[in-house]
Amino acid sequence: INGDRQIVVLTGVVRPSDITRQNVVLSTQIGQLRIRYFGRGLMKDNLQPGWLIRILNKIF
């Protein structure tokens, strides 16, 4: 998006019977779902915590 690179990785446990002929699984049928998001570019660079949050994170 807008020259940014974004990758979403979904992992989990699925019963073979929940996989459709089109190789699709509903998100509600994924057990132990884990979502990882990776991004690079202007959008990610601008999504940093503000100065106050950064200070509080260092204190606590």
C-alpha cells in the first residue's frame, strides 16, 4: 500500500474437514490462531508511539 511492504502471517490448527474444495478455511474454524504482521515503509515509520508513551515505557 502506497509503496509500503506489508506481510501478514496466520498460523493455527485446522481440522481437515473444515477445509473447503477451494482450499479456504473460515477464521472462526482456526484453533490456536496466531497473527503476525510485518511492515516496512512510510506508513510503518509513522506508527511509532509518541514521546510521552516512550518515556513511560522506559520508566515502567
